[in-house]
Amino acid sequence: MSDQEHHPEHSGEAITIMKIQPAYETGVIVTSEVQETDGRLPDRYTGYFDNISPPLHWNSVPDVRAWAVIVEDPDAPQTHPFVHWMVWNIHGEVTSLPEGLPNQEFLATPQGGIQGRNGMGGYGYFGPRPPAGHGVHRYYFQVFALADTIDMGPDTPLPDLVNALKGLTLAKGELMATYEAPESAESDFHYRSEGKGGGKSQAGGALEEDPAGSTVIRGEKASPGDRKRGEISSSDQT
């Protein structure tokens, strides 16, 4: 099989929100005060810079008991959209997330929140880091209003979370932000992560094992100091 077949130019799979049919016709309006007028996500929220999660806001809907947020990039050069963030069981009365949530499984604020693994293998948010020369990527911040909490732990893979959302989603909405690699970015977008779980992504990232036993991930390039977010091998920091 050719390298092109292994690593398509863009993902061919639909993002999560397109797989969910909500109970209500009323949608959820998702906004962020930091998004630029042209839709671009500011540098500080990307993997090339500070790599912190942006603030989000949304409207409430009737009967909501919990919220889930999933962020995906369908333009990553891999089979599945790259998963940048999964968080669920945010209490129903909450209608926003602050900037810079910690990269840990269980959140104190917002109370009840559980963060799954991103496509880099770490818990919580991993910001946009599209390959240099790959053009503008789209990042979908998808918010789901749920009829109940989801009884699943932080190591839940995205397909299992999606199945749970199908039975619990009352309403849904999204914010689409864009980002392109800075001109100074390196053209090589391959990177390594410490292999865990037999080389299988736990959050939808494309993983391949190399002979040395580490895991080669393709589609986003890791930034220096991202061990917490993506558990990057120090020998591969750039």
C-alpha cells in the first residue's frame, strides 16, 4: 500500500456532530470572544504557541442535565478527523468554559467534567498544529446538550462516546474556527509519542508503531513542552 493510501490528504470521515440526531430542533449557539473576525483562532490557543484551551460560551436548552464538548479537525491528513478535545458531564447549569482548562482527567471547574484523551494520547485539550504547507485547517468546537450524564471514564475512546451521545443528545451546536501553520513552521509534520495501549489511539488519532516501540502519529506536529498534553518524547521535540 502506498504512503498516500496510508495518509490521505484529508480525513474522509464525518465529524461527530454530523453523526448525532438531537431530540430537539432548537440548536445550541456556540461562541468564543477570542475568535478573530475572519474565523481564525488566535496563536496562543494552538500547539505552535501556548497550547491552552480557548474560552467557550453557549446558550442553555430545556431539560439539559449535562454537556459534552468535542473538538475535531477533518482536514488532518489521516483517515479519521484529528481529535483535539473531548470533555463531558459538564453540569447542566453551566453554559461556558473558561480559558486554559488543566490537562487532567477530572475537572474541579467546571465541576463534574471528565476529559478524554486527545489524538496525541494526552488528557484534555491539544491545540491546532496543522502541518506546514498544508493550508488552512478547520476546527469544529461541537457542543452537545444531554438528557443525562455519561457513565464512562476518561479512557473512553471517541466511538464509544459517540454511541452514548446518540442516545442522550437533546440539542447540538458548533463553532468552526480556522488555523494555518505559521510561515516559520517546519515542513516535516511527523512526530512521535510514547507508545501506550499497543499503538492504538484512545481518542481517534492515527497511530503507527515504529520498530523502536514508540508510536508514530501523523497529522499534527507536536510543540516543545507538550509532554503533558501529548506525552511527547524529548528526543523529538522541535
